[in-house]
Amino acid sequence: MNFNEMIRIRRELHQIPELGFKEVKTQKYLLDYIHSLPDDHIEVETWRTGIFVRVEGTVGEKTIGYRTDIDGLPITEETGFEFQSRHEGQMHACGHDFHMTIALGILTELVEHRPEHHVLMIFQPAEEGPGGAAPMLESEPMKKWWPDTIFALHIASELPAGTVSTKEGLLFANTSELFIDLKGKGGHAAYPHQTKDMVVGASALVTDLQQIVARMIDPLDAAVLSIGKITGGTVQNIIAEEARLEGTIRTLNASTMDFIKSRIEKMTEAIELRFDCKATIDYGSNYYQVWNQKTYTDQFETEMNRIHVPFQKANEAMTGEDFGYMLKEIPGFMYWLGVDSPNGLHHAKLNPKEEAIQTGVKAGVQMLHHLK
């Protein structure tokens, strides 16, 4: 696949972003391309809106997995591109159009120059939510072609285009969404004693929750608990019967995530008693930490030096990635691919430099031919 074709594919995929498990057009686009390749040594199976492609190796002593994500985000694009999203309120604002293009480029190279080991290319839906990695691990194609090792990439807006970066151990944090609904009793603002005010209850709970990280977590054990949205009430002179908190939890240690959730639950129970109300907690999408095996990150650095791809040591990040569920079950690693965008991931003006796609293909092919 030449560079111009890569750019065409990326831009066509960029125009059709779809949310998790709704990637119907995306799946069809990918399948049309995959079925255009010579099929002497490949097998293809679908799972929901995802795709598995197995490339038969020349020796086939083991199977190496390569995963890409395929979904978009519920963001209205503001790039002004001629090829910007045609789907209102949806955008490839996390670079999954890059990820898919790179995966197709790698697959094309593997079909033309077969690897020694079998390769399982995984096109995974719903990375952004509700989470596709964990259920995909339980699918029949995955069990049939279970890889011995697996790796993946993610674009990094802050790194120079074409630079790669990773580290052993923790790369991405454990993450969880947080939704708390409070229900009390509404009424006229002139008679507050006859009500159970959930705006006040929600405000008290937000204040309480700030104590968890500030006073209950070891300062050397990084954690984040942020409430990003509060809704409640209808008009200024009616006391709110209901309120909702929406936030996120991020930790470097899995046990810390469990501890924070236990404290949230205790504090929410206390709010129920203080305000004589009912509360429900929903943790939404939960992502397990991305933990890289040193054997593979060391080899990755060696191989990148061999093919003259710039390499940097990474720092752990509080971002979340459900590829962590795959690494929990299969040894491997994840790495960053620099794309040098002035606006970051999940931004409506994300603008990755397209020349990085070539590096992504080059790095992936090198590892699939030489991973031990």
C-alpha cells in the first residue's frame, strides 16, 4: 500500500465515525478492503461489528496478535477539513481512523510478505465505550485463534510525528466512569422544611468525595477522582427532587481503584442518612490498566533502533485504554505513535500529521516479522 492510498483510506474512514457497537459502515469499509486482498493465506471472521483476520505464517510455531480500535467519539468536529465527519455529532477525535489505516497497511504487507509466525489482526469495536475488549476476549474466533502475545499502538498528539514511545510496566491507568443519582423530595422554594433538597445533597457529596484522594490515599500512590458534571432542579424557585453527579476515577494501582469505590459507596450511604434520600451508583465503563511486559518493550526499542525509527521512553499516563483487558490475559505491550497535533486527543480540532501513518505501518510490520 503506497502513501497516497494510506491517506485516501484514512480520510475516507475519518468521514464515517460511529459509536461503540454501531460501527456498521466502518466494518463494511474494512471488510471490503480486506476481501480485496489475495486470500490464499488469510481467514476472516466477524464478531458483532468487529473483525478478526488470521494470516497464516510460513512456520506457524505461535500466533502474534495485533489489535486496532475502530469506533469514534460523540464529539462535533471543528477541524474544517474537506474530509471532516459526515456523521453529525460524531468524530474520530482519538485517532482510530489512523489506527485502522495503519492496521490495513500492516495487513497488506503481511499478505505480500508472509511472516514466520501466524498473525491475528483484531479490529475491535467500542474501545471508547461501553468497552469491546473484554467481551471480544470471550468470542469464538478469539478462542479459536488465541494469540501467544499481543501488541497495539495509540497516537500521541504531543510527540513529534513518526516518533514512538513506550515503557515497561504501567503505561495507562485503571479508569472508571462514575454516575451517582440522588432522589429526595421536591417542593416550593418558600417551604424548604417540607422538602429533601437534592441540590444541597449533591453539593455535600461532592465536597465529601474530595477527601478521598486528598486525605485517604498515599500521596505517592497517584489517583484522580473528579466530578465533571452536576445536574439538578428545573427552575429557580422549585427545590430539586433529583440530582446527578457524573465523574471519573483514575488510579495507577488496581487495588486503589477498589478502595476508592468502597469509600464512594460509604460516603453515598452517609448522604442517604443525612438527607433522607435514595442514591444509586453506576460505574459505567471500567478499563483495566495497560501493563507492558519488559521483554517486549526491550525488543521493541531494539527493533525501532534497527529500522531507524526515533524512540523515546514514555511516562505512565492517567488516560484509560481497554486494551488493558487483553494485556491482562495475554502478554504483550502497547506503544505511543507521535502525530504532533496542536490539539490533543478527544479534542474537536484534533489534527494528526498523516506522515506518521507510514511509521506506524513500518513499526508494526517490523515487530510482526521479528517478535520473539
